[in-house]
Amino acid sequence: MTEFTSELKTERRPLALYLMIAVAAVALIAVFILVRYQQNHPAPKEVSGPVIIPGMMHPGNPDFEAYKDKVRIENVKASIGLNFAGNRFAAIEGIISNEGSRKLEAVEMHVTLYDVYGKLSKEKTVTPLRPGVGLHQGPMEPLEKRTFSVWIESIEQLWNPKRVEIQITGLKYQ
């Protein structure tokens, strides 16, 4: 015959309980610190409309009118894409060409999109060239060319990527 004997095992449940309490306390402290940080540092408000740059000249200003013909928008290509939420957006790319003798700091342009029936689909004023933004953060030198990209959200299904109008509405140069 075989005799079964049982050994007295030490229980590890109190140790696991203490570890769970410690982890929960650390998580609560982290959440508390995060909430306090967000209250003291609110998220930046989303900008609707063009970026305001001090010294930007607009139509009607004699300096704007004198230099606007020396800035060209070339090789404009438009395509449609889908973001992660499944919404359509227009991606417009092209080249800004500074054919004048001044350094160009900022260019503001008004982009107009149309549908396949020729009706206005969407409008947006953007500033693709501005100080401190992009790969080339300095001003455009005379006779320099730079690429630009603009995205316009919430595009309708009947948008016509073959008809995109771009008008220069603001300049800042040295």
C-alpha cells in the first residue's frame, strides 16, 4: 500500500495581492499627473483659414501688384486620397517659382476645386510657403523653385481633379 502525505505549502496570495495594489496605485498616480498636466497645458486650438503672417501683402497693395507676376505656380497636379476614417481628401502638389530679384518669404494662395459638372466644390486659402515650415525653412532665393503640397479635407465624390484653380492672394518678400 502506498501512503499519501501532504506537505504544508506556504501561500503566495498575500504577495500577489500586495503587488496588484502597488501596480494599481502607480497607475492611479500616473492618471492623476496626466490629468493635471492636460489642465495646465490645453491643446492648441485648430486654425481655420489662412495663417496670418505679419507683413504679408495682399491684392490692392502696390508692392503686391508689382511682384505678383514674378511668382509662378507650375506643374500643378491633383489627386484624391482616403484618410484612416475613410473620408476623401484632395492632395494638390506643384512648384512655386520665384522669378524675381527679391527673396520670397511667404506665399498665400486661394485654391478652388470644382466638381465634374463645373460647379464650385470646395475653396480654401493656404500658405504653403512661410517662415519656419517645411524642409527648406529659409526664404526662397531669386530664381529658386520649390515644391509645395496642400491637402484639403472632406472632398465630395464628384470632385474633378482635372479642374483646380490656384490664385496667389498674398506675398511677403525682402
